[in-house]
Amino acid sequence: MTAPLIGTDIERAIELLHANELVAIPTETVYGLAGNAFSDVAVAKIFAAKNRPAFDPLIVHTSHYERITELVLDIPSPAQKLAAAFMPGPITLLLPKRERIPDIVTAGSTIVAVRVPDHPLTLQLLRALDFPLAAPSANPFGYISPTRAGHVARQLGDRISYILDGGPCAVGLESTIVGFPEGQPTVFRKGGIAVEDIEAQIGPVQVREHSSSNPQAPGMLKSHYAPGVPVLLGDIPQLLEQHAGKRIGLLTFQNQYKEVPEEHQVVLSSAGDLTEAARHLFSGLRYLDQLPLDLIIAEPVPERGLGRAINDRLRRAAATG
């Protein structure tokens, strides 16, 4: 009898990870495709399963802040403050790596991305392991990030050994990535913690936008998080008029539009709640991508708080390269 692909068997996940196999893990942000971060073999399998370019570095996950000190050479004061405020949680820190982190994890960089995820099942798993886990999002490279175990199974089920099912992701956006080049706190990727909340802890920060190649941090590529159906981002009434006659799906912030069938529309938050909108973003894109559509039209959300990260993902879903 074939063992099930999806479940909550921590012991099975541990056994597979010790054997350099891949396991999908739930986090508060999105599901990750995990392997032993100390193993070149396991990490190479991650890149192969995702068809991810080797120049795009991975995030290393561990169980608590104290274990991060075993992976990096130095943690500057602002990073310590952010860790105290937001770990475990949707924040990733870029810090100088120790030699035990293989170069394949960091794409040859001397800086490693590290975080402590806020999910009870994955924290239980990480506490039981004597190595951290390298874990990018559990999806084919460039496609919509998964927020449920079933999303992973449909996309990568034939390429991985097991999926730990932790239910739907509570945040639904990837972590915010913060680095400290030349001592300057810098947001390299907007994510599950708002820039304003970062600044409330450590003062003003610089914000980097996407990189077209050789990104300095995971998730910086311009075209990313994209469905198979083309996405246009802008004013919905205007775009509906321009593309009249096409089979259109809508991704809106609060409102529905009578010009499009209701089943072809996703409203991220009828209450105008950006946290709720973030949680529904990737599942909404995924739903529309499975419909017989010519085009997905999306509108920006308010550019504040988590709205900045949502708009970042929408812009990159709509980018063509």
C-alpha cells in the first residue's frame, strides 16, 4: 500500500529529511519546500524540483533565535531588535553566514537569509532536527506561492516525498526580508510585516525594489508569483472597456463589477482589511488561473501597511520579464 503524500506525520518527515529527501512544510506565510540546509545534495534537489535558477538564494529556517547564532557570524543591534519583536514570525534577516552553510544555499553570497517560522507543526519539526531547513516556497519557480497543502500536491506532488499539512497559511504573503549592507537597515522584500512596523522598531529603513538578475535576496526577481493567464494591473473600469469581448477574471480589493460573471471575480476583502486581503491574494490568483480566461485584471490596493507587499506581488505577477 502506497503511503499518503499529505499528512501530519512528524516522524515520517524527520526520517525523510535525514535521508536528504524533500518535505513540504507549512508556515504562517506560505508552504515551503524543505531540505537539510547543511546538505548540498538536499539543497540541489530543491533547485531541481522547483526548476529554480541557481543564482536565486534560499531562506534557511530554524526553530528559535538562539539557533540562528549558530548559523551566522554576527547579528547587528537592529537585527537583534527585529528578532526580539517579530520572531517567530514573517521576518527574514540577511546576515553574514558561517562556513557550515553551503554556498549553494546562498548562491555564492557570504550573506544568508534566516528566519524562525511561526507555525506549531513546523516548529515542532525544526526542534526535532539537528540541522536547519532550506525552504523556498513549494511551487514551480515563478508561479503563485501555495497557501494550502493541496496547492503543493497539485504543483509538485510528483517531485517530493511528503507534505506536512498544517492547514491554510495565516498570513498568506512571504516574509519581509531585511538586510544591513554597510550597517544600513534595508528592506529587500516587502512581505508579511509592514515596513512601517519595521521602522517602529529600528527607525527609518531603505527599501529596495526588484532585481532582474542575480538578486541579493530571495524573491527579488521582477517577474514572479505569476499565474499562467496574463495579468493586467490598473484601473478596472478602464481595462474592462479596453478588453471588451475577452473572457476576463477580476481580482479586486473590495468591490464586484456587474460587467463580469460573479464566479469570475475574487474580492480580497469586502471589509477593506489589508490583512485579510493578503491572506486571500495567492489563493485568489490560483482560483482565477484555473478558469477558462483570456485575461486577469487586478487593481492595486491602498499603498500602506501590508498593502505595499500585496501591490509588490501584483506588479510582479503582471510583469512580463
